[in-house]
Amino acid sequence: MGAKQKGGGAKPKSNATEEVEETLQAVVLADTFEARFEPFTLDKPRCLLPLANTPIIEYTLEFLANAGVEDVFSLCRSPLRPVGEIYQQLTFLKSNSTSVGDVMRDLDGKHLITGDFIVVSGDVISNLPIEAALTKHRSRRAADKNAIMTMVLREAGRNHRTKSSSVSPVFVIDPTKDRCLHYEEIDHHSAERPARLNIDAEIILTHPELDIRQDLIDCSIDICTPDVLSLWSDSFDYQSPRKHYLFGVLKDYELNGKTIHTHIIKEDYAARVRNLKAYDAITKDIISRWTYPLCPDTNLLPGHTFDLRKGSLYQEKGVTLARSCVVGRRTVIGKGTSIGDRTTVHNTVLGRNCKIGKNVKLDGAYVWDNVVIGENADIRGAIIADDVVLGKNCTVEAGALLSFGVRIADNVKVESGKRITKSRRDGGVAPSDPEVVGAEGLGHEYIQGADDEDEDEDDISVASSGLVYRLPDLSLSSASISTLSSEISEGSWAGSGRSSFSEGEDEGQDSFHNDASASLYDSLRDGVSADVVQLELVSLRMTANASDVQVRRAIVASFMKHIQQLMDGGKGASNAVHEVFSRYREVIDRTLFDRNKDEKKDQVDLLLQLQQDLVHRTKGDTILLFIAKELYELELVDEEAYEQWWDSEASSSTEEMRTVRSQAQQFVDWLANAEEESSEEEDSDDE
């Protein structure tokens, strides 16, 4: 892919024919044909909007470069000139299409696709190594020419912050062949259609094993053969890739004989910036490094100079900060931006060349390039586009959208959910409305049309309640980090085969523990799903090159603090322990690698970490008893591990350690007696 090509490209072939056959091509759907990002998309395509200070499509093209794609075709109504200057082998095909279906039929008529190709939306963010999916697709294609497409889907649980909460895609899959048999979208908010799934009886009767999956994120990454384009051309009424094309091809299997398959991933990141809710969630994921290596400090664009600093702060060179300003965690600041005295910035993305005045409050905001914000302004959970000017004493509430070049006069309050723009839907500039932007302002309120059928409940909820998390309401202070850090005793555990961190541990270890434990605690408190927590932990671990012991230490610190919080809120110790450990079982399971070993070093280390933490907590002995039982019932800790833990010198090295484990004595004794009874029964059976 020209300047962006990576080492994963196609290998040299023995002759020209083979090289043509193996050349991997891609089609980027730059136009979404949706209104979800209006009024921003009245002036600029969605794929060029900034995401953590990098155009969205840059992430998509980086994904394709890492996949070894050599030819990329982008069909769009207006050329993406800024991107074209960087990607020399990105071919833009002008199209007057009004839907994805028209784009695909247009592409088929151009006869540019010579073999397997990837179809990807121009707003996909993914660090997925696609080689495994490609290999399976090609194997199926070689065995059966009717296997025309493989969809990449991400396993993420029923409730995931990048999924739609109003419409659920349901995939019915034959797990023996990874074949998709039925697809349907369930609208949870439809008054006309009840939430039910309609599966053809023949599918149930002819397939002894079926998986009905509602826990999958559609990544909009499809590996296709040229037959996919032929089917688009044969069916003029297919407009959308899933609701029409996928549903129709599966329904008409007896007529066309074509099969569509799935490749379900669990570990890697893949999501679409499909609406404002996803925009907010994916930005947070990028800043938290869940999308690693697609992070600001990777500097995807020439000229970017972002560095990662403590507290997930990304800052470019050439930033001017007043001495009295406060810049908090999870913030991105672009080159040329200046921040005035006594201004506070938290959980915010600031673009390049922005001028932020004195006493400004920015919390959970997205401020793009060349924005000017007057003193005493208060902006929370809003998006401010390029070249916007905000006067003094302005307030912009959560969920407000200020589009390109808007000017807000002094002392104006922009209410939650308001969309303000200079542009008109049919082009040109509309007259300004002083009641909306003030007497000296420039812009008017943008009202979306009643026929915007692609507006779903997610967008409505964002407009009414702010961007997905309402980050100003979250407590992300540095105090919580120091508290977590101080709650771990720095003692040494002799005889355990592992050791805790001494007072002389280096800054890198401290940094990982502080960042990981604080981030995990925030996720537990906010009810983030286990798979997302695990993904976050893997990203943090890779970034810091942390050891297994460090990872378990961070898990224990965050889990114990959350359990204490639940108990302080009125839950009993047993219920609190069960709630946390059962929900996040896999997070712990993936730190234990001694299942088939006689010496249970990892499991013993986990028990010692828990014991050490609970020494300093109220009712620590009771909590440890219930944790010991819960770990056994969840099959996370083996019976041998409990025996090795109890007999280790470290578990009884001090009076405090002996006291906190006192109640667990009854459980350890029960395990020993149960093992003896089992041995006696086996001996009796042998006799």
C-alpha cells in the first residue's frame, strides 16, 4: 500500500500468474449513506472526522496495510484528497451511488477485482491480524467454490459499549462448519414488531447443532470472492450489506447455492465508529490502549509527534501549558495548542492549534483543530468541530454538537443535545439564528429530517444524556490511584517461589501497577464486561512488559477494593465475593498457567496476594474464607494449591498473616477430609 505497506504483505511468487491470483485487494466503503454524524458530515465525510486526533480512515487503512493488502479501491462521492496524498496505491473511484448496494454493483461493472478481496467500512478500528481468517477462507474456497464470503465477528457479550442497544444482530451459525445459516436484526424499541426471531423450520430440522448468537459485534470486515459482487448485481433491491444482502443470500440458498461463513475472534480489537456512542467508546479504548498498537503515540500520520505520559496523557511537541492549569488523566493534546491559567482539562481530546482561555473547564469533551475557547467557558461531554469560536462565559452541555466554523457569542448556553451548524442540508450557508448562537454568533440549530431512518435509539440517547459515559460524573482522580497503590503491603514472601515487590521496585513497575489497578477498578465499578476488562489488561501488560506476578497483583488490588466498596454499600461478604469473582472469572483464569503441574506456583501466588491484601482490610479474615470457597467452586484453584499455600512459610510468616487466614482453616480442613474420604472410597472399590 505504498507509504503505509507493512511487512505482512504477499510473498513473492514463482511466476506472474500466481502473483496475480494471490494479490490481496480491498474495497473501502468511504460513504456510509447515513445521517448519524450530521451536521458534521454536511461538510466532511465521516471517515475523515478525527478520532483521537487522527482521521478515522487512517486506522482502517493501517489495518489493511498490516493485513498485507496491495491494492485498495475507495468508492466515494467526493475524493478524499488528504488521504490520497499519503497512500499512493489507494485508488479513488468516483461514484454517484446512494447506497452500499449501488456501490457494489458499480464496482462489479468496473471489473477491477481479480481474486479474493476484503470489504471494509471506512470507519473500522481494528488491530486484528487477519491471516488466520484469510487462511480459513481460502481453504474453504479451495474445497468448495460456493463458499463465497467470510465475515469477521467479534465475541463481546450481549452488552458491550460499542454495540447498539436498540437493534441486536442475531447470527444463527452451524458451529461444525462456521457457516452462517440465518441472519436477522431485532429491534428492541419497535412498537409494531415484537422482539422475536423467525428461523426457517428446515434449518432446525437439517442441522443437529446450531449456535444462536446475539453476543457478536459485526466488525464490517468481510473476506470475499468475486462471486459476492455478482450476487449484488443480480439483486437490484439489495441496499445494505447485512439487512438486505446477507439476509437475502441466506434465504435464497436453494436458488443460488452460495454459502457464507464466519470467523469469530475473542482476543483482538475490532469495532465500527457507527454512531456517536461508538465514537466516544472507541476513543476511550484508543486512549486506554485497548487498540494497541493503534494509539496516538504510534503517530500514524507524518508530522505527528505524540508521546505517552503518565496517566494515559498523550501530548505532542509544541504544546503551551500555563503553570496553574491542570491536565488530568486520559487526555490528548495536539501540537500548537495552548491552555490558559487555572483551566482544568480531564478526559478530553484537544486537537492542534487550539487556544483555550483562562478558567475554562473541559471534561469529557472532544475539541478538534483550530478551536478558540474564551475564558470561564464550561464544556462537558460535547463535540466541538474545527474552527469553532466560543465566547467568554459560555456553557456547552453534554451531548451538544458544534459543527465546522460555528461561532458562539459571549454568555451563551448551548443546551444538551443541540446540534449547531452553518451549513444547510442541500448545500450553502444558512442564516444565523441569534437566539441559538447569540447576537454576534454564527450558526443555527440543525434539525434532522423525519426521514432519517438510520437514526437509532443509540443516537437519541446520546443527544439526551451526553456521550456514552457522561465522563464528568465519573471519579477519575489521582487520589483513587494512590489509595490503590498504598493498600498493597510491600513485604516479601519467602518460600513461595514468588516474591512481592520491595520498596526498591523501579518506576516502570510502579507505573504499571498504578495504571492497571486504577483502570481495572474503574471498569469493575462501572460494570464493564469481562472480555473488555481482559482486553484492557492485555493492552496495559503489553505496553509495560509486565510480569504475571505484576498482573495478579493489580487484579487483586482492584478486586479487593471493589469488594470492599460493595460491602460498604450493604452487601454481605459472601454475595460481594460471588458477584465479582463469578462475573470476572476469566480475568483471573488467564493469569494461571500451572494447571497440569505438580507445583502450583501461580495459584499459590494468587492466594498469597489475596491474603496479603486482606491483612489491612475490615473483615479480611471473613472475606478470605469466602474467596477461598469461591475460587474452588469456580475451579480456578486446585485442591493441591490450597495445601501448598497453607504449608508455605509465607502464608504464616507474621502474626497478621496467620490472623487473616484463621477462618479459612475450616475450609482447608474440609478439603483435606474430603480428599481422605475420596481416597478411602477408591480403596474400598478396589477391594
